[in-house]
Amino acid sequence: MLRRLYDWMLTLSAGPRAKLALFWVSFAEASFFPLPPDILLVPMTIARPQDAYRLALLTGIGSTLGGALGYAIGSLLYDSVGLWIIHLYGYGDKMDAFRETYAQYGLWIILLKGLTPIPYKLVTITSGFAGYNFFLFMLLTVISRTLRFLAVAWILKRYGEPVREFIERKLALSAFLLLFFVVGGFVLVKYVV
């Protein structure tokens, strides 16, 4: 099953609508979607290493625009949609402490969390809820998300063939590692932040 899914992702990543799918997954992940855009960025970059940096920039643009939607959810719809999303992920009890921390460390929170696999939607919604300066939020989002995806692109462009070989040889382990990082990001936010 994993082999078919992996082959399908590689086929999709080389298809004519791959860039559009990458953009929308990046956009949605920054505001409400649970899976990181890496699920498409990685196979697309492996399939087209010559487009690695363009794909990373497209992912960064999608994530930044999605961040604006997440900010709007937190700012305008926190009591309904925003709160529902936060509770869906099980972080409702952390929001007040997170909001207080924003007053003092908002710049660092946005920059550091934007560079990690921690679910960015939590940062975008909370930034809106906390009333963090929108223009500064957008600037920090552009910087952190673009750097994050450019780093992924650089690693895959430089080490793409060994990465691809590892993934294909150890597909179950690779899927487990991806799942570990996604779930680990949620757990880290819930219990550490």
C-alpha cells in the first residue's frame, strides 16, 4: 500500500496540476489543514530537482497567503471558527498562556515556529487572536516560511538522489519518520509550548 501511495505521489508531483496542488496544500496548512506541504514538496522536488527553488518559493507564497487567512480567522472569527480549530487539535487550554507570551516574545515565536514542522496554523490563528501587528506578522511569515521551504529544497537538491534511494528502500521507515514529525509537532505544541 505504501509503495502505491509513494508511486502515486511521484506521478502526481510530475503531473500538470502538481504546482497548483502544492500551492493549495501550502495555503490550507497555514490556516486549517492538518498535513504539512512537505508531503507534496518532497516528492515534487525529488521528481524535478531543477525546479527545487521555484517549488520552495511557491510553497512559501502559498503558506504566507494561508497565514493571512489564519490571522483573519484568529482576529475576526476566533470565537467561532478559530476556537473550533484550536479545540479540534486539542490546544484550547494553552491559548491564554500562548496569547500572554505573544506580548513579550511574538517576534521570536513567529520566526522560530515558522521554521519548524510545528503546525503553523496555530501560530497564524493565535497571532490574529492576540492582535499581533499584521504587517510585522506577514513580514516574519514571509521570512520564516520561505527560509524553511528553501532549506528543504536545498537539502533535496543537494542530496536528492540518496534521499530518494533511502525513501524507496526504506519506505515504511520513511513514512513513519514523516508521521513522527507531524505528530511530534502537535505533541510539542500541546505539552511544551
